[in-house]
Amino acid sequence: MRMHPARQTPFSARAGRILLLASALLLLLLLPCAALAAEESASFGQAREQMVRSQLERRGISDQTTLQAMRRVPRHNFVPESLAREAYADRPLPIGYGQTISQPYIVAYMTQVVAPGPGRRILEIGTGSGYQAAVLAATGAEVYSIEIIPELAESATERLRRLGFETVRVKAGDGYFGWAENAPFDAIVVTAAAEFIPPPLLDQLKDGGRMVIPVGTPFFVQTLMLVEKRGTEITTNSLMPVRFVPFRRAE
Ligand code: SAH
């Protein structure tokens, strides 16, 4: 029997209609998601601005370069996803492997002390999440960062690249020895508590350079120290009591 061609819907037309319907459905599903994402990033932006005002400016962080960098770096992308909503709170947060991302105020304080900016070469010991490195890089500084836990070095490298901080150079290793190939540094930021100042780091500091490092007994209150090098003279000053995770040594 012959069917009348006009009554039969050709396969391609039917498929086209299904495709159209599916895309419309997909769009309906995606639109609220996109709106939610936009709303979420706006609320993270508000939380960040609030953090800058109440935790930093009100407590005396006044260097505009530092404040701008703290405004620019999306801290919620540096903490585990389950803690994203707490990223802008006034405290450190766990980042896995028993390590922590420092409280925003401490990150800003250490940044302000070393006065980073374009053309400045900075070494960080203790990459962790990569947040402090990103803040330093957001000032225009050239940043080198060393992390002793290979998994953290790897995830921080990937995160920094994904968020557009691809100029930060990260390597896995024991930061005690610094990064001789790229020395000397205008500044060194150590984000783990050492019992003494590692001599190789002093050697790799430029004449006139500054190092900020928590010194003291692990698991107790330590002192954040400012170390300055002028010729052969080294001066140290206590800045404030802090609590950092221990500076470990490679076995
Ligand atoms: N600056 C980080 C927080 C660091 S927590 C951030 O912004 O997220 C301290 C980090 O120092 C930890 O990840 C720890 O593994 C690392 N660390 C400890 N001893 C180290 C060493 N000798 N060399 C390099 N990294 C070290």
C-alpha cells in the first residue's frame, strides 16, 4: 500500500522538532543556573568588599596596593568547595593535608609589610592553596612559591592557572633551601612557623630586602618577625603574635 507522502512526517523534521524541544528544555534548565551563578558571584563579591572594609581597613591596613589586591583575588576559589561560604570570615580555614589558609587579615598584613608591586621579585615559602601567592601576584609582583606537599603544589598550580594567575611559579620541594636559580629576591614571605630563620633564605634576600616569617615553637603562639638585610647587617623586629602551621623539613 502506498502512503500519501504529505501525511507522513519525514524523519528529519521529527528529529528537528525533538531537538528544538530538547534545546528549549535545556535553556529553561540552564537559565536559572546561570542566574544563580551570577547572584552567587555577586554575593561573594559583596562578602569580599565587606571583608576588606571591616577586617582590613578598620584594623589599620592602609596600603592601597594591598587593599586592591585583596579586593581582586576570589578567596572563595582557594578553599574547599564545602567551605566557600565561609571564605570571607575572619579566620583561617582548613585546605586539606592538615594545612590551613591564613586569616584574611594576616595575608593582608604580610603583603603590606613586604610592599609588593610591579617589578618586585618575591619568594613565598608554603604555597598551600596559592591564595597568598595570588594576592602578591595581583599587585603586579613576580612571584615564586615553594610547597613541600606535592599534592598541594600541584593543586595550587592548577588553581592559579585556572584563575588567571599564570605568572606565579610554583615548585614542590623543601623551602628551607629557597630558590637559588631565581635569587636574589626583593622580599621573602614565609607562611609556616620556623624555629629559626633558614640561612639560605637570608642569603637569597637582596641588599635592602625584607623577609616576613613566623618564628617560634610549632603548635604554640609564634612571633611574626620582620627581617631586613642591609649589606652584611641583618636586623629583626617582632611584629605580632601569630599562629601558623609548622615549617616542615623534607626527610
Ligand atoms: N600561604 C598559604 C597557606 C600556607 S599553610 C595559603 O595562602 O594558602 C603553610 C604551608 O606551608 C603548608 O601548605 C605546608 O605544607 C607548607 N610548608 C611547611 N613547611 C614547608 C617547607 N619547608 N617548604 C615549603 N612549604 C612548606
